[in-house]
Amino acid sequence: MAKGNKKSTSESEFLLFNVFYEDGAQTSNRKVARSELSGFSEDDEDIIRRSIEEQDAKIAAMSGKPRGPIKSILPVDRR
């Protein structure tokens, strides 16, 4: 039987973002749950930033290496 071209569950449940920090560091493909967002409004920018900052805080707590402030967040182009 042939496989369909359905998106995987994980792709449809999350949006991916590239995060750039003020110190020049960057991280790619950071996930934010689609269910947290209302649609791409200005409020979503704050929600996305808070979600990524919370992820950074958890990572820093486990690694002992805190991240610097976020400079910008850009959606990943999923072509």
C-alpha cells in the first residue's frame, strides 16, 4: 500500500522558529505549540517569546549555562 502525503502530527502541532540572541548565538527549529497561539497576531509574538524564554530557562537550569537576551525570533520557512 502506498503512503499518503499527510503532514506528520508533530509538524501540525508545532510551529518552528529560529532564535537569535544579542550575544550572536542562534538556535534553530525551536518548537512552540500551535495550541498556544491565536493566529499570528501581535499577541502571538509575546506568547512565542515567552514560550522560548521558558524553554531557555529550563535548559539553563539543567545545563548550568544561561542564555542571553533574545534579539529576534523568525519563523522557519517550511518549503
